[in-house]
Amino acid sequence: LVQPLESESAFLASGPKIIDTNGPIRIPRIASGLTVGFVGEGAQIPESSVGLDEVSMLPSTLKSLKVISRVTSEVLRSSAQSLDAILKARLATDTAKALDVALFTGNGNANTIKGLLNQTGVATGVLDATKTDSLLDGIGIARANEVKPNRWFLSPADYLSIRKIKDTSGKYILQPDLTATGQEVLFGVPVTVTAQIPTGKAVLADMNLVAVARDMAPSITVDSSRYFDTDEVALRVVCRYDLALLQPKAVTILTAA
């Protein structure tokens, strides 16, 4: 189910760094760099060390996304179409939606995923979906943090407001990307529109620095013995993911005043 789920999930399709692992992982990262200065001839060179910390992902207590669906054998046999394939596709869609909710807005409570909007240490700014300046200010914040953003995340309502904005020549500022079918760019940055982003929020991110740990690849298991006494077939979906920022300032969250 990996490929169908990745295509359905707006978050996974946006290009985060996906790390496959079968247990907890710790990713070292540079928290602070060296202090380099001018030194005169014959003078002692000062020492400086790189500050290191780490990002922990997929703790053993983290819960998985799971669901079981049941359907009668008669329905499967008498279906004019391939009902099992339709059911699998629906399971992929619903699982992708639940995963997107967690990856975007999860609060991390009760051993669940802490989503992108609830990560700590991110850069912040003000959103005004009726003016382009607030969006440019967001890019400016990212650039000031030496981040080259490669993805906008917008809610449908804010997207519509921004979509209506025109420049002085009467052209819409949100332009189609001629190299990618169905893709739009905003000031050179591709845009993803998803209902999982609340209205009044916009996210600008370098997705190369957003890590998603995948413990169990999404899979569907078909079992005809679980409901033996009712002649039903069980379809089970199981997957386990976690989210972390390799550099928190790689994400800029704009919020409406």
C-alpha cells in the first residue's frame, strides 16, 4: 500500500525526507557552528567546537494507525466490479487522510504524532491572505534563517483568497508551473492545498529538512477466517509513522492576526 498511500497523502507527496526504520532512531544534528575569526601572525589560534544535539523519532511507546473493515463474502462474489480493489482504494484514501491529520495538526498527546503545526522552535510570522506582502514577509523570514523553502501549505479558503490576488498588470500572482501538471507556484515556491491546514494558517518549509520515520509500511491484510461464523472477510490496515524537524527554523508558520 506504500505507493497508493504516498500519492493520496498530501504530506508524504510534498517531498519530506522519509526514513525507513524498524525501531527508535536518533539523528545527530549540528546545533551551533564554529566561531572563526582573524588571527595575527604567530598568535595563538583559539579553539572552537561544533555544538551537537540529536533528534529522536519513533519511540517504542508511539502508537500506530490501524483499522479493520469487514464485508460479506456474498457481496465480494456477486460484485460486478472488483469490489475488493475498490475497498482497498478507499482504505488507502481514509488512512492517508488520518495520517495527514496527524502529520499536520497532531498534538502528540497520548503517544501520538506531533504534527508540523505543533513543532517547537519553528519560525513564525503574520498571515494576511488578501495581501501579497505577508507572503513575501514569510519568505523573507525563511531567507533570514538561511532557509531555501520549497513548499507552501495553504488551506482551501486561504488559497482561494490568494488565488484572487492580481498584480498591477491584472495577472494572477499564483502562476501554474509549466514543468509540473496541475502544480502552482507562489513566488517561485510550489503550493500544496490541503484541508488539513486550518484557515488562518500557512506553512512555508524546506521539506528536505522535515523527516518522516516509517516503521511499518502501510499494508492491507485480507483475512477470511476472523469472521468465520458470519462468512465475512476482514480487511486490516496498519501503519506507523513519526515526524521530526531536522532544523526547526526550516519551517515558517504564518498565522492570521
